[in-house]
Amino acid sequence: MAITKHWLRNPLLLFFLGVVAAIESVWILLSDGFYPVDECAHFLYSRFVLTALPVTVQTWHRPGRLWLFALPAQLGHTFTMFFCLALFLCLLLVIYRIAALLNIKHAVWVVLLTGLQPVLFDISYACLAEAPAALLLALSYLCHLKGRYGWSLALVSTVFLFRFEMYAFALLMFFIYMWKREKGILPLVLLGPLLWVGSSAVISGDVMTFFREWSKFSHLGKYVSGIPVMYYAENLHTIFGTAQVLLFAAGVIFIIRTRSAARFGIPLCAMAINITVNTLAGAEVFHWTGSIGEFRYIAVVAPFVGIVSVYGLSEVLERMKPAWSRFALSALLFGAVVFNCTLTTHPRRWANYEKIVIAMTGRLRADYPDLTVLSNNCVAAYVMDVPPSGGPHFEKLDGGMLAKYPHCLILWDPYTSNPRFFQTGLTREKLLEDPTIVVVDRYDYWGAEYFVFLRNAHL
């Protein structure tokens, strides 16, 4: 189709892509920190993936994300953020193509309605799994619309490597193709899980590694209270944007009135599946996993929200007379979407408590360049540019490492020294009472105490 071959001739498409790229580029250039809470660790594990191979089989690492960002991470965090931006622009082009194939008249607006959704925009330049998972879902749906069912099922299966709860969407597509009697492609639904199980077995030498890790991950306790059952439903405007949600509601109304449910069935089912699964995982009443209901989990289906939203917008615009009223609504919508995104998202800046760790790490490396640092704070590993999995310069802080390194430095902060998913049994009081340990640096921030301890058990 001409839309695919000559999309560069569409000035409005280029303008919308340029708006998203310009805002995100400014945010990237103004950023000096990471998306809270996990991105710093994820970036470092990608950067030092070969060094950390035995650790990367853990379920938390998401092998798709780990290896996707491995090469960009070698060139630094800023380069990785721009790499993420390039992937995000690819996602917007794919979702535009989908809207065009669905014969939505003002399909080009899907770029803005998707690209400037607050949560998706906020994670689109982060070294996280959600935006790449959204790209895989969109590519799968595009292949489905073009009749390439094998590619569709294979792509949606690999979303398991990024956000494994979205494998439920792969099962949906599996049953659709079963109903279509596409028996030859049905085994492709196992591609993603087999890649994860196989890679874990190769790295660890044990085919059961994945299953043990999965069992541990699915029984993690919540480190803070879970969410209410209606949490996501009540925050749709925060996740997807107020204008987008209003247009989505309009789109649903028009879908019902025009009896177009079959036409938009897959995007609507994707949304329902994602919200349901993540609600079950995060709700305190079920207490199923360690999930605490972060908004970014729902942003995986943001492109499908964009499709229904642009359909609602198109139906409204087509019903507006005269032409100037359409222009007025378009200008108002453009301003509202841009304003909401720039108001609710911000460049990544180091938090004050992270700046303390950065400063303390810099001083200890200057004063004690040959000693191993024990800490559970990935920011310290980032400052030192070393793998967080451990090595001659940096190791995780726990009893085993204290025994291994009788002469070492300990960076203690009140937030990460006893990580959320396991407890070391170490406390600030125990370290202060240890006769082999002396305080060489200390900082107090609003009642939270940070320490650098020098330990020499040989004395």
C-alpha cells in the first residue's frame, strides 16, 4: 500500500513523529539518572551481561530486555536512551500502519495519541522491558492484519521474554488461529518459553533452572502493600492521558453503535487481559506475587489504547461541520496532549539520596582504590562502572561476602542495604558494634544515616 511505501510524503505524520522525538530528546539530554526503581540495575546487567552470565538466569532479569540492550549499553546510558527512542519511533510507525490497515480515516493522529501517553512516554527511553514488549505486540497484530499468521504467533510468543504476564495475549492468538484451522503454526506459541528455558539451561547447565526461578518469583512477598482491585481502572487517565481516555470512551461508544466489535476485538481483548492479569498479580486481596501494581505494567497495551482513541477521534471529526470546527478541535487536542505529557513527565534526575551515594562512592574510590566495596546499591556500582553481580572491585553486601573479604569497604545506606527480595540479617547497629569495623565517612539526610565502613578483620 502507498501508506507503507510513501509514508515520508505525509507531512502530518512527520510532524507528529518530530514532536515526540523532539520532546523525548530534550528529556534525554537533561537526564542524569535512571527510572525508579529498577532501571539502574537493569542497565548495568545489560552492560556487563557476559560478566554476570550465571546471575542472568534469574527470572527478574527478563532475557529479552537483557540482551536487547546489551550492545547499546556498551556505549553508555545516554546512547542507550537514544536507542530506546529509536525503538519507540518504530513502534509509532507500526501502530500508524495498523490504524491505516483498519481504515481509520485520521490514522496519523495515532502517533500523537500513543507517543505522548504519559506512562508509555516516560518509560520509552528507559532500559526496561515494557516498551519493547509493546513493540512486539504491535508487530504481531500488524502481521495478523496482513495475514502473516505464523509471524504473528511467533512474535507474540517472544513477548514472554520481556513481560511474561502478556503471554496470555499469545494464548489468545493461539486460540484464534486454532479457530481459523491454522494447525501448522500453532507450535510457534511455544517459541518464547522455549527460548527462555533453553538459554537458562545453556547458561546454568541445568534444564530445571527456569522452573526453580519461576517458582521463587511467583511466591515473592510484597515489600509494600498491594493495590485495590479497582486501582488500574481508577487511574486510566493517569496512565494513558486524559484526552486519550476520553477519546477511547468515544471510540468504544462508536464501536458499539456501528457494531464493529469484531474489527477492534483483539485490541480490546489485549487491554482487558493486561488489566485483569496485573490486577490479580498486584491486588493485596490475592497476594499472588511481589507485584505492587506499577503503572508501567499497563503501558504495554498503550498502542491498542491509541488505536481505539484515534478511531473515536476520527468518528468525531467526520461528524463535525464546518471545516473550521474540525481544525479548532484538532488544535485544542494537540495542545492538550502535548501539555499533559510535558506536565506529567520529567527528565530523569538523580534523587538527593542517590546523590549522597554518588558522592560517598567517589570519595571512597579515591581514598581506597584497591579495596573491594560491599554494597547492595546499584548506584554505587554505576559510579564505579562495574558489574553489580560482583567482582574484584564491587560485591553484594551479605554475611558470605563479609567472610570472603576480611579487609574491605562497606557502603551502607538505609534503603537498599537489606534488599526488598531478601534480607541479609545485617543492621547498622551490628556493623557499628563490630570491633573490626570503623566509620570513615558518614552523612545524615533527614534522619536517614549513610555510612562508609572500613573493615579489617586481620587486626
